[in-house]
Amino acid sequence: MGYAFNPFTGKLDNTDNRIVEQTIQSSTTINNIIDGSAWQLPGPYTNEAAAAAAGIGIGQAYYDNGGTVRVRLT
């Protein structure tokens, strides 16, 4: 065992790399992002106002009519 980057703490620590790798592999959230399952990007919306009217929160991603992924800012 030696010092390694721990993605859960964001620090270098004396972590067993096998445990970190096993945790990543068994994480449902991470695996859903990797394979795209249970991942739905809302849209399309004409503009930010339309996204807001549809309930898209500030900081949430959506896509516009052209297929561009945007993040609601206001």
C-alpha cells in the first residue's frame, strides 16, 4: 500500500488502490454515467427562458433546439 489519489476525498492518502477501484466499479451512479443508462438530458428548449419555464434549475444541463448542451445560468 502506498500513497495514491483518492477520488472520494480529492487528496493523496494511504489508500489501498484495490478498494478504491472496487468501489468505483460497484458504484451505480458512476456506472450509469459510463454506460449512459438512466441518464436523461432534458430538452430541447428554445432558450434559457423556455428551459426555466419547464422547471430546469439554475446550474442544470439541458439541450437546445440545435442539439447543443447548455447549462441554465439565470
